[in-house]
Amino acid sequence: MRETLNPLRKMKLGLVRIQNQKLVGVQYFESKFQRELGEVVSINNVKWTVAVIGEDRDTIIDVLNGFIKKQNSVVRKQNQLINREANYQFNKVLAQAIKYVNNI
């Protein structure tokens, strides 16, 4: 059963939206109801998961920014691996073309 907080004090939350195992959104949210970590909150028919509960807005935003930085780091690493493989394949084809041209 949910309890209503003191009307003057709202619960400060950090919400995340994850699709296909990727972080697609973060949001700061103040709730007048008691929430728990992992609870799903629907805002404008979009489902968000409670990931952070804190005392002040700045702390929650810092944690959410940390989530974004980590996700961006993972995506950059994946892109580097893809680019490295593409460059390897291109250089291999280019080397074969140069070898062919030099043999003519």
C-alpha cells in the first residue's frame, strides 16, 4: 500500500527508460507518493523505471549524468571496434588493388 508523503515534501526520483538493453532516456521526477527502486512509473503513457532515490535534485542529476556517461562510453567503444574492422577490410582491399596495379 502506498503512503502519501507530507504534501510539502515530495519524493525526489531519478527515472530511466531502457529499451533493447540500452539506456534511451533519463529524467528527474518529484513524486507525491512513496516509490521504491525498480518500480515502474508511467508518465504520458511512457514507462519509466525508478533508478535513483535521493534527498536533493543536484545529487540525483549527477547520478543520472553518470549513467549517460557510462552508456556513451559503451557506445563509443562499440563504434571504435566497428570502425577498426571496417578500416582493416578497406586497407586489405586497397593493398590488393595496389598489388594488382603494380603487377600489370
